[in-house]
Amino acid sequence: MGIRVGEVRELTSDIAKFRVRTASYEVEFEGPAEAASSRYDAMISQLHSTSLAPLSVNTEGIEGDHVSDRPKSKRGGIRSSVIAKALDSLIQEERFKTKRTEVSLLQELRNRRVPGVNNENLKVALNRRVRAGKVQSIKDNGSWVFWSE
């Protein structure tokens, strides 16, 4: 449960206003400035005691977007493990007992609706299977052919 804490803003010398948001509710206080500090502290301590996630302070004001402290992932797109698992299942189903071209393998994986499969990442996964000895390959008439024994 992420909690966004707005900054305490003083509207006049006598009135203060603040807002605290969580995923499920939002609490706003507007009242006497002398009561604002104690109300704010009480609300935050109550949220600390009931919240599982640590509080994060919104430094951009009440209406700004929350800035995440997590580092961004350096990789994007589909992970090769998805395609590798699909190829391993083809090997276990003995689909490589007959010689298969890259085009036929690509079509088979697309028919199985493997997400993100394309010619490049299929080549990488097939080359790993060849190096591991799970599949054998040979170049035949300008295209690669794969099979297992």
C-alpha cells in the first residue's frame, strides 16, 4: 500500500491544510494552524502502525506524481527464457525427430502463441540448444536445418 504524503501548506496565518493518500483512501485536513501539526503527526503515526509498506513523501506537492525509488530495469522486451522453454517442450515432444527449418520452427512457435518470438531470438535460443548438444544443425541450401536424435 503506497502512501503519498502532501506537504503542509499554510493558507493563512490561522489556517493550515494537508492531504495524505493511500491506495484505498485519502484524508485531508484544513483547520487551525496550531492543530495541524498534532493532527498531521497523529495521522502519520496511525498510518505507520497500520501500513505494511514504508511511507514515501511526495516532494512535488499534493497534485504531483509519485516518484519511485526503485531503479529502472536495464532490459526490455521478452526474456529469452520464454522461447527457450517453448523449444525445450518441442524437443521433449520429439518434434525434432524430423529435420526442421528455422521458418517451420518459427511458425510452430507462433501457432503455439509464444509471446515475443521472432527470427532473431529464435536463432539465439536454437544456437544455445546446438551448443548444449540437445539439437544438431547443418546448413542446407542456404538455410539452417535442426534435428535431434
